[in-house]
Amino acid sequence: MHDIKAIRDDRDGFVKALARRPAYRDSAAAEAEKLLAADRDLRDLLVRLQTMQARRNEASKLIGQAKQKKDEAQASALMAEVAGLKDDIQKDEGEQRELESKLRDLLAVLPNLPAADAPDGADENANLPVPARAFGEPRKVANPKQHFELGEALGQMDFERAAKVSGARFVYLKSDLARLERAIAGFMLDTHTEKFGYTEVSPPVLVKSAALFGTGQLPKFQDDLFRTTQDDPFWLIPTSEVSLTNYAADEIMNEAELPLRFTAFTPCFRAEAGAAGKDTRGMIRMHQFSKVELVSITTPDQSDAEHERMTDAAQEILKKLDLAHRVVTLCTGDMGFSARKTYDIEVWLPGQGAFREISSCSNCGEFQARRMNTRFKGAEGKVKGPVHTLNGSGLAVGRTLVAILENYQQPDGSIAIPDALQPYMNGKKKIG
């Protein structure tokens, strides 16, 4: 959510920044004018209300004075004026609520403004590689198979039966692959808590609409979500970013306690699983998938360094698993709605012969904090402003399983288990 006062104070700066989002290149000025017009209407109304309230208070005092003087005509006239003012005030207070709602609705659908160092561009083709963060060389595999071919051949990955039960984009994992999924999650949580100091959380996976508004999924992306009821709904989380970030909703945090760092392993649910016709086979795009999430809540001066640290934590998982990957900075046309800057981590998949996204680490600045009404205060108790929030996949567990299957496949169809995961697999070294 944007600060209307900041837009009022620097309209041109807001327009310039919003226009860096390709979808708003031609409409940023018009969006600003809509916001400022609604803001002017609201402020004019508030001035009128304050004037009427002041006159009502003054007239109420004068009524008592008139009665003391036995001036019934004056008292009656004043009482009639107060009654009229009361009706006008009630009417204007209703209009105030409508104008506040209109302004809030206009602000709620506008994306975050890109950071100054986020690259400009229309789509993923303009994303900027970060060479210093690249790790390893793409593994060479003779006649590589894709993960679903390997999993189905092992008899431990069943899309057909899952489709019978739930429809497309679901899967049954069985036996060692089911255990491998659990092992990956345990390994990630242990790494993030023990090496990077994240606090493990088991959060709700059903949330109210306000939580999804806070992190930016509502109102604009409700079609991408699963809801449980129509009236006053609960929603299934698309990512535990929602539950973890909203932990601090409507609170004033102590500066000394920041940053807060949370990690969680949860199922995630997305009604929109990706572009039509893309990744229709396999586990890349699912309606239900599991993920280990990272969330940080920081002061503004901590957030840039925290963004780098979070990306380090996500990369550490891939490094320990010896999976080649690269990192790109997303351009303004490829960033998510709530992000001001995002790093994507892309892992090498021999079966596809391509790098594919396995994590996005985003700095949202104060954007989500304003939607959640989350601020921080100093030791003296003075509120300093909104916190900054960050989130990232640390990692998507299903896609990590995909990467292991494709990178560790053996000529006989078995799968070698990475050294880092063997303790979580009771010492087992191979799935076959």
C-alpha cells in the first residue's frame, strides 16, 4: 500500500517510479490523478466536517447561555440549528467512509514501486544475471530423463491416480520419494535455524481475507487462490509468507527485537498453477505443493543487507546439495506485485536442459507493512514508521526433489541420494 501523503508531496516522483512497471508505463499519470482527486475530495470533506462540528459545539454552548437569559426564541433557533448540523454531520460522515473506502481501493490495486537498482524491462528476457552468485557447472548426464519419467519408472510417483482423486496438477509420492520429500524439508529447516538463526514456526494454513490483503494477494489476485467458504471466507495459503508476515499485523514492534526471522514448512495451494499449456506434466507447477519459506521483518536500514542474507540462506541449500544454479535480478516487468526488488534462484535441470526457478527472494520495503499496519518504535517509545518485510523460498521442496531426481539420476534408473540428505534417509545412499 502506498502512502497518499508521499504521493501528494511528490506526485512526479511517484509517476516516474510507477511508470517503470511496464503495465503502468502509459497510465501512471492517470493513476496518480485518480488518487489525488480522491484525496482532495476526502480532505475537502474533512474540512467541512470540522467546521460543522466546531459550529455545533459552539451553538450548543450558546443554547445554555440563551436559556439562562430566558431568551427562548434564541434558544429555539440555536436548537434547530444544532439539529440541522447533526443531520448534515451524519450525512457527511457517511460520505467520509465512502471516500476513504474509494481511496483505499484505488491504492490497494497498485503494485509496489521498484527499487532504484531494480533493472528496467518488459519481461524475463530483461532479467539481469548476478555472476558473483552463480554456483557450479551444469551436471552432464548421458541421455537424461525428466523427473516424472524417473519417478514413474520407480513406481513411486503417480499422477494418474492423483488425477482420479483430485484432477490435474496433483501427485502421489510413495515410499522413498515420499520420505525424500520429508528429508529435504527437514534438512532445509535445520540449515535455516542452525546456521542462519531463523525461528521455526508451524503456522496456520487457513487465513482470513485481511491476511491476504496484508501481503498483497487480495484483492487483485483472488482468482489465483482457493477459498473454503463464500461468506467471510477462510483461504488456503498460496505460501506461508502470508501466515508468517502477518504474525506482526496491527502491531508496533520494538526496534531492538528486529530483525525477526521466521521459517516454516507448509503445504501451499494455488488455483492458478501457471501459463496454460506450460509444464502440464510433472511437478513443476502444481495446485498443491510444499515449501520451506523464509520471512524477515526488519527496520528500513536493515532490509537491503537482509535481502542479501536471505538469498545466501536459500543458496546454501543448493550448495550443500551440490546443485548447479544461477541467480538473476528480476526486471520491473517480471517482479511480483508486492516486491521492490527480487532475486530469482534458478537450478539446472538436465532432463529439461534448462535452468528453472526454484526460489524467489524479495524485499517488499514498507509496502506490506502499510497494508498490515505494522510499525516499529525506538527505545524511547517513539514510533518511527513502518517496518520492512522480506520473503523467499528456502526452497520449494517439490522443485528441489525434481532437481535431485534429474541431477542425481543413474544409468540404471536409480537415484543417488546427496550426501547432505543421507542422514535424513536413515543412511540410505540410493533410491532404486
